Amino acid sequence: EKPIGIQYRTFPSSETKPADESGIDFAIFSSAMPVTAFPGKDKGKILELDPSSLDSILRAINSLPVDAVMAANMIQKGTVTYQDLLVIKRLTSSINKPFLLSIPAVITAAEVQAIWEAGVDGILIDITDESKGILKTLRQIIEKLDYPDTDHKNRPTPTVPRVTASPVQKDDDDEEEEDDIGNDYR
């Protein structure tokens, strides 16, 4: 059985049936969504994030009660650029949860491989009546790809602390005392 999900574009109203009673398996929602709008503990929660978020906000996502994160509308030009890969890598390096990316329906094998190697765990595609045939082709492309290193999110990132110290100035009295002490032992 295929999982059924919903992406909230607006907040549910009081007339909207709560997500855990509406027969869905997961929901995709923005960080502005009220916590009470999707209370089901047995339903998947996917947080749609803003790719321009600060790194501290991205790291804070790791402690939120969500199952995965998703970035949408990042690949605007219809082709994956190195700028896209830089943004994806920044996001996947900061977030330890499964990372999903919404992509255009028409994408090459090299582009899928590149975003996968940048840390993307899954892709989402908007399927229209015109693009239904593309889904089968995309599935064939994915099956032929090389699996990237699956431990990309668990690798430690080295950091080198920057140590600055003000120069130590000796008092003139300390130097004289050292000279006097040295003279006593000769």
C-alpha cells in the first residue's frame, strides 16, 4: 500500500479534520504551522524548511519532533547548478534528519547523482497528467545510479579553535628578582 500524504499550503482551519483522523500517513508543513494542527504521533511529520535559514536554525531542527525535512523550489532553472549543490550541501551538513528535495520532473541522471551525493535522501516530484510518463523514466535513471556514501551525515566535521592571547609583559621587578636569585647560586 502506497503512503498517502498532504502538503499544507495554508494552516488548517477549525473546520478541517485533524490530520491523524483524515486517513493520511504523513504531512508536509512549514515551520509556521501550529504544533496542535498535526497532533498525530503515528503520522509522519515533514518540515518544509527555508533554504536561506541561518545555520543555528538548521541545527535546531535536529531536536524538533519531526521525521524529515524538505526543501522545495530550490532548483528553479530546470537544471541543477553548482550553486544549488552548495546550498543543498550546507543544508544536509547541518541537519541530521532525512532530507527530501522537491525537484523538477525532467532531470538528468548526472543531476540526480549530484544531489544524492550532496546528501539528499529522497526526491519529490510534482506529477501532472503531462508528466506521468516521466516518472517511469526517472525510476529507471535512479535504479542505475551509484549509491553514494550513506554515512555522509555522521562524518565528524573538524573545527580548529582560534586562540588569541595578549602578549605577556614581564614586570621589571620580576626580572631583577630572577637575576638576584640566579646570583645567589653561583
